[in-house]
Amino acid sequence: RRLVREFDINSRRDLEQRMAQDPWAAERYIDMNLGYLPTSSAQALREVLPVVMASGKPVILTLASELDPATLKGTHVIYLGYLSGLGMLEDLVLSASRYSLGGSYDELIDPVSGQARISEAGVPPAPGTRYRDYAYVALLRGPGGHGHLVIAGMRDVGLMHAAEAVADPGQLSELGRRLDGQGPFEALYEVQGLNGINVQGTLLEATRINPDPPG
């Protein structure tokens, strides 16, 4: 009688696996076959898509829930969305990243500095109040050797800033100065939000990561 968003169920395949493992879930849940696009993902597409189209290469738009292993292995993938919606890309990202998830997808733990980066956007703030969110950008090498670009946010303003950061020459130059050489990397931005708008973003960390995908 109500729609439920489970962070660890991002496709029909995930739901079928859950039902196979948990008979209680099979009795309680039904797949409504509904896809959704957060408003911040639409705004992120507006920033990134013109850059991608300018490459002259064929581009196919698809929902993250429709991503399959063959596509991940055989093509370049650009992911736009929440960290909670990575789905099939999650293991690839976390196996290479210096960060780990905390108690939720609104928390990243940095074992290098010992800091926990926690989004304040999980609970809607009062109008006119600034709050903190985080943007995450990573370039990874997939199992087939293709490059996968992750443009993500913990919540909406984080995602919007991530998209602006990869489409803005000035911010890309700043990122390049923080990185040594070329190849896979990850970057984390702290974003100030106000009334649903990303008003300011600061590059916190940018590091090279393991270029080899998990076996």
C-alpha cells in the first residue's frame, strides 16, 4: 500500500535475490516496475550531457537499474546519481576507494585521516538554513579495461556540485593540480546547500587510486 525505497535494492534482479533469501520479503513486497529520476540527476545531466555529446561518440542513456555485467565490461560508463544508487558499480567503487561507508550512504569514513564525512541533507533543513553535503567524483578502470566515471552526491546538492565540477574548466584545472600524473583517481568535495541549491563547493581531497579492478 506504499512505495518503499530500499538502498540495497537497485534493480529487479536485486529484488528477486532478496525474495529468494527472505521468504518474509516475498510475502510483503511486489515489484511495481517503476523507474525514477531524482530532480538533481536531471540537472546533472544538463551539465554533463553537452560535454559528452561534444566527443562525437555514440551515447546511450539508461537507468542504473538496467546496467548489466556485459555493458559494464564492454563499454565506458558515466554514472550520475546518488552514492546510494550505485548498484552494480558499488563494489567496484568501494574496492578501489580510500573511503568506506559508515552507518548509511550519508556517511563516508576516511581511514587515512580518521574523519567521518556526514551529510546534513538527510533531514530536511529549515528554509534559509545552510547545510553540508558531499560530492564524490571518481575515474575507475572496469573489469574489461574501460574507463568508468562516477559523478555522485550523498544527496541532491552534492550531486549537482559534482556535475558542475566535472563540466567546469576552472574546477577541472584545480583538480588536475591536486593530482599527480594521469590515471584513476577519486575526489571528495564539501558542498554548502541553501534551499536546495548548491551555493558553494570546496575540494577536500583528490588522490590516485588502485588502477586495477577487482578480480
